[in-house]
Amino acid sequence: MHREEIKALIREVLAEVFSEKLPVSDDGLQDTRTAWKTLGYPSYDAMYKDVRAGLLREGKEVLDRRKPGAKIARWVVDIAAAKARLAQPPDQRRSI
């Protein structure tokens, strides 16, 4: 193998090891970067606005799944819980 082929192979393996992508699921956990589409939001920012406003709650519908000792959060959405929360009429939603 040539040096460039080895570099390309190493890049491919490292990308696979460190990507940490969750499988796409209709009712399980899904990475925030893809969950907005599943939940029917027009954009990631629109979903993030609802998280900041408290509609989707941290620890209930939006979860921090960082590895032990990691400083950067890895946010995922519990799709089933988020769909249930969004389906509730606004007057029946309780905050945290």
C-alpha cells in the first residue's frame, strides 16, 4: 500500500469510530441534528427555540448522553416523549 492509501484508510476508520451517530428511529432516541425532521420542525433552530422556551424539557424529552468525563454535551431527543409532549394541548402542558 502507498502512503496516501494508508492515510485514506486511517481517516475512514477514525471517522467511523468517532462519528457516534445514533440510528434513526421513529420512536427511540435520535440525535438533535436529525430529530427536528422527524418531529416535523421546519429547521433545527425552530426545535432549539422550543427547547430554550421549555416546551421540550431537558431530562424528559431532550437528554444529555455524554460519555463519563466528557466536557461537551451530546444531546439526543426521545422521539416518543417529544411527540407526546407536542401532541398535548398547550393548556394541559405542565412545566418541569
